[in-house]
Amino acid sequence: MRYISTRDNAESVQAAEAIVRGMVPQGGLYVPQEIPKLDEAALGAMVDLSYQALAKEILALYLDDFSAEEISTMVDAAYDASRFDDAEVAPVVKIHDGLFALELWHGPTAAFKDMALQLLPHLVHSMKKTGVDKEVVILVATSGDTGKAALEGFKDVDGTSIICFYPDGGVSEVQELQMLTTGGSNTYTFAVKGNFDDCQRAVKEAFANEALLAEVDALGCQFSSANSINWGRLLPQIVYYFAAYMQLVRKGEIAFGDAIDFTVPTGNFGNILAGWFAREMGLPIGKLVCASNANDVLDDFIRTGTYDANRPFMKTNSPSMDILISSNLERFLYFMSGRDGAAVTADMQALAKDGRYSVSDAVRENMAQVLASGAENEAQTLAIIGDVFAKDGYLLDTHTAVAVGVAEAHNEGRVMVVDSTANPYKFVGAVSEAVNGEKSDASDLDLLGALAEKTGVPVHPALADLTAKPRSERHVITTSEINEAVLGVIKSRK
């Protein structure tokens, strides 16, 4: 298995090197040269597998420069029972007939990013396979959940340090406190004046800054990424689509071979792209529905074929989706264009220069075969949370609520699974407002216990003791200071 650039501008590499690099140095993202295909017999053999066993099967198809023993060791460590509080790891729970939630938040930080970021630190040790002996410096831009999950995953991992950048005032109180209470000798956080797109752009530029890379190299370090631009982040997410399907078969909710649909709350396009890879591998998925909040650039693109980021950036009650530049869409466009790297390069150059691009009719038609889309605003999001709790007794977070609203508009008679990407207590202010019908002046931390008492839904263990943990100092910088901050962290460790 070799990995190639979406822009046809680099030599192919094996998985270990693709994961360590994070992104293609010349620009572009790594994708597998071929997508493995599973026939009916192979899929049938997966029905009764545990999540861990399923992960080993799927990962082995893409990581053929790792031994079966190496993969097994990594998976067992990442998805250990001490890290996930449900035996299924990612359980499928019925909301009502025909609609299910794939709960991806049972890990140590209460968000779906744990599903990949508990495994990625083990994969990054693949640097040893590339013959390079340097400290790996993980750079992360986050809209909230990736940051804490990455910090937790890489905390005190030998041979690594991790630096996380998040938008100042652009994450929830709980999300920020989670990041500031990570602890560990190798974790660093910076609030950045701007929005997530500003953070993400600055981190991408750091990866392509030759002078910075040379200075980092001279200090005995090498950059890597924990964002979903890294194939090592995206790959583990494919697994839970298979896990969801097999659970539904075991529960008798579908017959083996029946197609199901997924609705995915989407910002950076990584989660839904993992579902597309599962579909391409042979998993019976009908449609993948992309759910957006008020930052509906993806919904507009899927409907019109024009990606236009020239619009107001909205701070919403589903902040992890407050994104206007969806990095992983580049991978999807590569495949939808028939692997036309030149076309992808032109689109990405137009996006960087003008903030917009349009795809061909052929690409639009290819997308329409697998994708649908919709969007929900903030008021609709709150109404959905309140309605679902009142009618079904199921408590949604704001991002999952967006997906539920969009899913209801795309009922094609198949079972629909909604990716539930965060525990509701991560966004307790908005969820409390939705359930109680009014906004509270209390802090998010004060609302945790009150909402648990009101709903009977226990607070996630990762959030219950936040106030008791020591906090690191809060640093606020501008995007122009990110490179200086990175070098400051590296030098402080020497």
C-alpha cells in the first residue's frame, strides 16, 4: 500500500512516512493509492467481531508496513476498557424507530476525536520505521474537541511534544478548561486571536515554511500533525462505520446486506470522508448526509458545486463546526474528479487566492451519487434538543442535534444513523437552555450538576472533576506569533 498526493506533486510513500509527515511537504494531502475492497464473505465474517478485532482487520488493509503484532498491540492499548466506558467502544443507541445515534464520545475526553487520537500516538512512533531519530512536535489547530483529545493522547508520550492552538473565545468554557487541565510534561496550549480557520491556516503555513522547518530540524525535531489532514487521524475513523453496521445486524435492526444511511455533523469533512472510504470498501451505505450549522459553506457547495468561503464567520452553539475552510474536502475532490491532481491543485490555489472555486458538472454528478446535505441554525438546534429529549428521552449535544435535524429531512426509508460526536455536557450551556427553555446566567461548570439532576443523565466522567484539576497558564497570541511560539516551546525543552 502506497500513499500519494492529492496534487500529484510528490513521490509515493508507505503508510509510516505519510503518517509521520502529516501532510505532503509540497502541499496536498496523502491518500491511499488504492482503496481495499471487501466482498460479501469478508463483510459477513466481521459481524460478530469486537471493536478491537474489527479495528485490527481494517487497519491491516492500509498499514501493510506494520506487522500484525504491531497493529494488535497498538489497537489493544488505544481501545482498552480503562479508556472507554462502554464495551462496544462506540455503541449504537436507538433514538426512535428508524433513527439511531452512533455514540462516539465514550472515550477519555467525551468527544469523537478520541476514536482516532487514542491510536495516533502509537502510529506516530512509526517514525522509527522511517529511519529518522528526532523528537516529533505535533502541531494542532482545533475548534475545540481535537485539541483536548490530541493533548490527552500525546500526554507524556516519549519522543513527542504537542502544541495546540485554538481560537480565543471560539470554544466552549468546558472545552477550554479541558485543554488547560490536561497536565503532562510535553503539552502546550495557546489561544489565538481569530477564528479556527485562522489557526488552521497558520499551522498549515508552518508545515510549508522552509526556514522554520530548517530551524526546527537543527533543533533535532520534526513536525507532524494530529489534525485530520494526517492520514493517521482519518484512518481509525473508518472503523466505527463498520462497527455501527455490524451492531445493527447483531441487534436485529437490519438484515445483513441492507443498506443504511449516515448523517454526519461536519466542519472539516474528515468524519464524513471516513464514512465514504467505508462505503468504497464495500460497506452497504446508501447516502452520506452532510449536516452543517449556520456556517453552511459545505451545504452550499454540495448543492451548487461552488465552494465560497467569502461569507461572515458565525460563532454558534455548535462551535466545533464553526469552520469555513474544510481541509479534508480536498481528498474527496481528488477521488470525485477521477484522481485529477491538476484540477485539485487549481481548485486549492483558487481557494487560497480568491476564497472560492467551482467544480465541473461531472464532479457535481459524482458527488450527488453519494452525498446529500442540509443545515440547521442555532434556534433550530436548540429546538431539536428540547423536542428529542421531551419525546424520546434522549439528550443530544448541539452538534448531534444539527445532524438529527438534517437527518429527518433526508428519510429515504432506510435506517438512518447519526454520528453523535460529543457528550451533551461538553456544551452544557446550550443544552441546558434547550431543555429548560431559557438561558441561564450560571457558568457552564455550575450547570453540569443542575442539568444532570434535571435530566437524570449522568455527567461524563471526563467532565465531572474539571474544577479540581490544576490549570496551566493561559497564553493569548496572534496568528503572526505562532511560529515564534512553536520555536519557543522547542527551545524550552532543550
